[in-house]
Amino acid sequence: MKYLIALLFLTFCHPEAPSDKKTPITFEGKITAVKDGDTFKVFAKGKETTIRLAHIDAPEKRQPFSNNAKQLASNLCFGKTVRIVSDGTIDRYKRLVAEVYVGTICINQQLVEQGLAWHYKMHSKSILYANLETKAREKKVGLWIDKNPTAPWEWRKLKRKKKNP
């Protein structure tokens, strides 16, 4: 089902995109909203698409450093023309999972390097992102200044437990 949704999205929203999920697709658009540190809206070819940044997980709203992550992302790309690179994955919230570039700068990498996002190891096996997180931890930048920061996936799990005791 996930593959079918991705294929339909690519066919109708980005007709030049290949149908092979393993082949990266690239398109340009303008960032119209930064919803949080890892979710953006991009306007391309007459349509707005929600992008979930690949390889990373930024702090949730009301979680320490969430405003910092959102602010860095906004400073780097809001209102700018960006290049979106994706393997065609659509997440369960119907967001296109992708890396976002402003020129040669990868926003996803910048967030991890600045200590404002985790490498999302449950969904990414990238050695590059793992190394960026390790370096940020060693330098104690961003959220790594805290002795024991709570990862967003743990934060979400705790919130679910509070809702459904």
C-alpha cells in the first residue's frame, strides 16, 4: 500500500519522477512553511507538498530545543527555492520523506550537526548522519548540552502513555 501511494504521488505530482522507489527523485520548489524542525511545506509545480526530513528526528513541540530546531530550519530555508531529494517514501502521515538542499547545504545534515536533531536510527542506516550526531554529542552543541536529553521518539511514547494510562 505504501509503495502504491508513493507511486501515485510521484505519477501525479511529479510526472518526471521515475516509478522505481530505489531511484532518487529530485525537484525544486519554494519552502512556504516550516511546521517544526523536521516538517516543511514546499510549493512546486502548482502544488503544495508536505516534506518530512529524512534521516533525522527533531525535538517535538514543547520539548526542549524544539523552537531552536524550527528557528534554524526557518533561517536556512524559509521562503527560499530548495532542491528536494527523495527515494519516493511516503510516511504514515502522507508526507514525502526527503533531504532538502539550499544550494549545496543540506538542511537535514545541518540540524544534526548543530545538535538540534537526532539521527533517526530506526528509519535510517546512514553512517554520515550517525557520525554527525556523534560529533555534535562530543562537542556538546545544541540539545547535547543537556546531560540526558530525551529523544523525540521517547517523548512521543511518554505522551501516549499519559493519554492512555
